[in-house]
Amino acid sequence: MTVERIFDELGHFKRFQACLYFAAVLQAVACGIQYLASVFLVETPNFVCGVPGNITDVLYGNLTGSSLEDFLPDFKSKSRPLVVRTAEGDQWELGRCHSALRLDPKGFTYDFDGNKTAKACDKNFVYDHSEVYQSIVTDWDLVCEREWLAKLCQPTFMLGVLIGALVFGDIADRVGRVRIMMFTSLCQFVLGVSVAFSGNYYMFIVLRFLLAMVSSGYLVVVFVYVTEFTGIKVRTWTSMHVHAAFAVGIMVVALTGYLVRVWWIYQIILSTCTSPFLLFCWKFPETPFYLIAKGRYKEAETLLETIARFNGLDYRLKVEDLLEPENGKALLDGGEERPPQPEKKLSILDLFGSWRMAGRTCTVWAIWFIGSLGYYVFSLGSVNLGGNQYINLFLAGAVEIPSYLVGCFAMDRIGRKRTCAPALLLAGVACMLIIAVPADIEILAITLCMVGKFAIAIAFGLIYLYSCELYPTIVRKNKPRTRKAILKIKLSKQRKHRSLCKTGRALHFGNQTKDSKVSGRG
């Protein structure tokens, strides 16, 4: 028997596991929201340099007008400049990052061959508000020489994702999955709302970095949590569809971005979408795997009784029956207990303990890198393919739902490797073909992007489960101290049984002696 016996007795995915599963993955929607929220937070609209004074006339080629806002939607950065005249009579040629004052113009015409005084724009920009009314770019003028600050937002967020996965994954093994899920969920809400009230760019970056850490921490831990509560018969489906909740978060971002064009209101709405999760996450139980690993057998037994009662089943399973000791026959027969063997401390170097293990580790890491890179390239890049950026992002999330269904069917029938390899190959081909598509054929580029996202989502979702199966938890390897503790439970019960048997035999023998003496006197 192994710990997996739990699901044979209590059900692989019955009422208790289903309620817990859907409640836990609800917060994974928030992870998808925060990961992709920057698409519209740092959106840069069309803009030109501003000028001192009030503008009365505007020229753009053969077009004339009286307001810059009339021309900004069609203004191209590499095209000829806008020419404006102010109420004071000054004439300016306006580009995105530079402006030029015409000296002694004879009339107000678009072409001018006289002298000009050029200068760089100094935090004086006019933005097109037809698409984006307010973003961090327009609030803090993250354009021209400060454009790199806007582009730094997503890399710093992904750095937080990396650190959060490392930190919270390790802490969850020490203090428990539920505590980390509660902490990261609360921090997601608090930090998400705090981002909306950032007073400056640097506070925004720091808060987003911390938000990335807790979002990544929750996503890593909830994956382990739901797989430890569901049986092996449904584990492929439950693990893959954690990512489906993430995809729903992407669709929520697209819908909210379309409806709300002010970045701080947009951020508040996104951060409160899954806030109801905070009302019941504190009721989540710890996983039986973790409780057994930590030697908390009474809590594990109580949890198993609760699951059985909720699922409407008779409880027959005992914790001491979950793991069979490998070499405990002598102790069970009454032999002396051996001194405990010191536990080996595991580290990342154990992943390279042999040539076979090293090759497996490098392969998995390569798939992780390629899958992550492709997933976010197709997701974040979908808004730059032309057409409606909100529809593009929504489709990039929606296409993942059928991809996980196809991936689950494929893995159950042809295996993990035969599913992963074609998915990666198809994603790579789609990515290469997008490069060759002419810019004016937008529909073809968008179609290839969705095909690539469909394929890479299968590989990216699969690698989570594949890594878990290649590197099983210590509990599933029958941790020495767990076997020893369970052996003690069985030994104490056996000794107690033997003691009762001896007492019974002694009483029986005493009664027989007394009866014989009475009969002798007679």
C-alpha cells in the first residue's frame, strides 16, 4: 500500500475534492490577471511634443485643423511632423521627441526652408486619449528617453515571479500549503489595490515586484495542493485545468481593459475580482500528504474521516495502513528497534546525481524555458499584431481552454512525451511563420498566433505535471522517519494486544488452579 490508497478508499474526485478544487483554482484567476495586467497598464498611446501657448491652427500634409487631438490618432512616428501655430504667432514643427521653432516665417505653410531652432521635449507631451485615457505612461511621461522605464515593468515583474516561486515553494514545504495560500492570497489583494495608489514610478515597480512574488507563490503552491487532494485517475485533468483558470484571468484582463481606460481604476477592479476567495480560504484543510510527512497523524486521520463523511462513504482507512515499512518485519515480530538512520539532506545537486538524472534534469529545464518563453511571447505579443488588441488578447486566453482538453486526452492515450514534442514543434513553426507574414495581412498573423498559443499552452501545462511525476515528493518515496513512526504505531498496538493476551491467559490459569484446589478439599 502507499499513500495513494487514500483515493482508492475515499474517491479520486468526489464531492469534497471537487468543492475544494474549484475553490482553490478561483484564486488562480487572479494570478492570470496580475501576470497580464501590464499589457494595458503600460500602454503607450500616440503622442507629440507640446508647445508653449495655445494652438490655433494645425497642418498635417494637406490636412488642416485647430486641435492636435484631431490628428493624433493618425499621426505616425516616422512620418513628417505636425505644424502648429500658436495664439502668439509662433510656428512649431512637432515630432514625438523633438520640436523645432521656425524663425521668421513668411506665411503659414506646411513646407518651410528657413532656419529653425530645434530642442528636445522636456516632459511636455500631448497624448491621444481616444484609445487610452490614462496609463502610467501618460501620468509619468515614460516616453522618449524615459521609454525604457515603461519597458522595464514586465521584466521586473517576471523577476518577482522567479523569486516568488523559489521562496514560497520552499516555505510551503516547511509551514504547510494552506498557510502560504492564505498569505499569498491576502497579499495579492492588498498589493494589487496598493499598486493603484502608487505615488510615483518607483513605488509602482516595487509594489508590482512584490505582487509578482506572491502571485507566483500562490500559483506554485495551489498546483501542489490540488494534485495532493485528487487521485491519480483524474490528476492529469485537475492539474492541467489549473492553467485554465489562469487563462480565464487573461480574458478578464482583456474585457476590463476594453471597458476601463483609466489605469488605476482598471487595477482596482482587477485586484478585487477574486476577493471573495478571502472569505473562505481560511477554512481550507491541509493536505493528507503533508500531514503524514510531518508526523501529524491524528490530524490526518481526522481529515480522512471528514472527507469520507462528506463523500458519503464508510470510513475504514487508518493512517498506519497507508505506508508499509520496507524492513519492519523483525520489529513487528518483537525484535529490537534499530537506531534511527540519519536523514540525507537533499539539494539541487541531487538532480545531477547520475548521468541519466542529469540528462533528464537538463531536458526538463529546457522545456520549462522554451514553454515559458513561448507562452508569454504569444500572450503579450498578441496585442501588437494589428486589429483590435482587446479581442486579440481575449482570444489568446480563450484558445487555451480547448488546448487543455486536447492535451488531457492526448496524454491519457499517447503519453506525456508524445504529446509534448509535437506541441513544441507546432508552436515553433507558428512562431517562425509569423515573422514572414506581411504587415498588411493581419488576420493571418493573428491566426498563426492563436495556433502557436494553442500548441504552447499544451506543452506549458504539461510540463508542470511531468516535472511532478519525474521528481516525486518525499512522501511518495516513503520518507524514512514516516515509515519509522508508523512502524512504532503498529508495534505499540501489537505489544498492547500481546499484553492483553498474556493477562487473559494468566487470569484463566489462576481460575483453573483455584477450581482444582477446591475440588481437592472436597
